[in-house]
Amino acid sequence: MPTGVGHRCFYCEKSITREPAVTWNGATGQVWLHPGCAGDFGARLFADVVRWQRQSGRRFHELERRK
């Protein structure tokens, strides 16, 4: 099982010194976060999406797919 100890938190950039830690697997590797930072990051990500939707008047499922 992977451990976050020794990694830097993607959100606050401080070292993760103990478990639990949250990992997010992406296309280019893993992102590690402290549990509290994961909640803050998720809330900020959600807020950015809502703001984009309000400004654009569109939703992600309405975007055209690239061919």
C-alpha cells in the first residue's frame, strides 16, 4: 500500500510526516495531500468549476468532444 510519508502536499507544499494521507492518481503520476488539504483543494476545485459554468453559461457535458 502506498504511503504519503515523505512526499510534499500538492496543496500546501509542506512535507507529509504521518498517515493518513490522500493520493490522487493522474495521467502523469500521483498527487499527495494532507487530509485537510484534500478537503480544501476539493472545495476550491468545485468553486472554480461552478464559477466557470456561471461565466460561460455552459456545463462540462455540453462541451463538444474533440475528434
